[in-house]
Amino acid sequence: MLEAKSLKKAVVPLSLIPHPSAASLQSTRLALHVNTEDSSCWVHIASGCSIYKVKIAMENSLLGRGKESLLIPVHTPVLEASVVGRCPHRSEIQSIVLAETENPECLVLGSVDSYGHLIVSKIDNTDAERLTYSVLPPDDGVGEGSWAGLCFNPSQWSMGAVSRSFCKSIDVYDQDIHLRAFHTLWYPTSLSFLPGLYNGNGSHTLAVTEGSQLSIWDLRMKEKGGCLQRICGSHGDILYSVCCSSTGNIAIGGADRTVTIYDPRRWSALSRWVHCSKYEITGLAFSSVDSDYIYVQGVDYEVLCGSWKESNKVFSFRGDSNWLGFSKSTSGDVIGGWCDSGSIFVADIVAKENEEVEAASL
């Protein structure tokens, strides 16, 4: 069982970002990292051609609750705010991702713009952004710009995958080396590497939502263009988000407002949480504390946490305007959202203590 430990609300200074760019429907322009040493959280957000970072305090505070387990945020000031250097994009950034490396004190920040230009930088405790590599798509970004997604391989941070919507393409890189290209049937809307649970050599499989389908792609497979499996969702309802748990399960959600969990060993649905959101689902993230729980972000400003096995909502919180970014920390359950009003919401979720065990010990 999960419970919210705190919910903070901070406002990005207008002097830093006076008017955030609108971007696409998918909320993929936020990445966060928790600093346990000083109980703070660094939130990276992208607007236009730039990336900004905002530091928010994460001290414990009283958590208010409203009707239907709705959490009430506590206002907190922004400790630091600045522009991230060495991210010279020439078009609007569509997605940013933070990944952990072998060194726990060093993170990798990746960003991709609307033409598929990928830039990856290393960030360490000295607060220095060191450019690692920059790579253009195989077609040099020719054509019309569109939403672009990015994900890193959880077992090999140097390997990343970039999806471009209008091009219907998935490009896989090992640093600045182009490894493989996949071509989807429909416009891709989200992608995620599957954890390498069933082979000891790491992850070689990608899960992609395209149109109303979930497609699975294998980097080592030559037949069928690398497409290992296709699963059709609700007819006519576009899927907007896919995520993978540490146990290997795959979750998808979209216009049908339903979260479906698949078992990749049998490619069958384990659970369907029907109409868990009031509007379209555009963001999903499995809990790192308990993979039986999932975080769902909807178009109607709401983010909820619930058990996908029992189809039961535990708690939720709401933003004050449209989401521009939504993400969960790589380790631990700290989730954040950024609204076009400039407000940033950060929730810290922990495992709920067993009350029966505590009562028996007294």
C-alpha cells in the first residue's frame, strides 16, 4: 500500500520563463532528480529551445486532503532557478529524460527537439553540464517538425531511442552511433525500453504506442523489419503512453481512458482498469516501491495513484492548468508535473506502514 508523504507546489519565476511554449499533447518535457543529502529536488523543464532547472525543497510538512482522496498541495518557494547550458537546440524541445549512470553522483540529461536532433549531457555534483554528444537523425531532420520522444536503455544508459511522430520512425543510438531504424505503421506517441529480465545481456526490446496499437521491436531481429509483436487496443482510440515495470509488465493508456497491463511472456492482458481517468490518459509510470501500483496522468489536470490489480484509486492531486510535463524519478517514487501557468507540483510517495503490525507491537 502506498501513501503520499508530501505534495509541494512551487511557481517558476516569470523572469525565467514568461510564456512557456505549448508543445504537444504528450507531457514529456519534465525530468526530476531527488537530492537526498539536502532534502531537495531538481526539476528540469523544457520550453522553446531551452532547458531550465528549478530547485525545490522537499522537507516534510502537513498534508491536507480533500474529497475523494484529493491531496492539497503546500506552497513552497523556489530555492534556485537557472537555464541549463550546452543544449543548443534550434527548434522546440519535445522531450527530456534524466538517466542514472554507473556513478551515482553523475546523471545524464537527454533532450530531443521536433526534428529529432538529440543532445545528451552529463551532470555531476559540481553543477557543471558537460556536453557528451550530439547527433542528428539519419535524414538530417528534413521535413515537417512534430512530437519526438526519447528513452534510455535502463541497463545501458549510452543507448537511447528517439521516436518521431510525422516521420513514423524509431532511431536507436549508442551514443552518437546510429544502430538501427524501425518504421512504424502509425504515428508513434510514446516509447520505452523493456527491462532485460529474460535475457542476461540487458534490454534489446522496445515498446512503442502507435495509433491504437502497441508494437514491440527487437534490436536483434531482422525479420518483419524488427517488429516482434503487435497488439491492437480499442478500435479508433489513440494510445498516448506506454511504460514498463521492473518486473517486466507493460502498461498502456490513451483516449479510451483505460489502463491495460500486459505480460510480455504471453502477450496477454493481465488487467484492465477501465475508465480510471475522466479524460484521455497521456502519462503513465509504474511505482518503484510497489509495481502493483501505477501513476496515471490525464488531460484534465489530474494525476492519480492506484492499484491496477484491484482497479482502485488510492489518492490523486490536480494541477491548476494544462500539463506541459510529467515524470517520475528513476529511483524512488517522487513524481512531478509542470503546468502552463508556471506551477510545478512534486509529490513524494512512500510505502504505507502496516497499522495492524504496529498495533500488535504496542
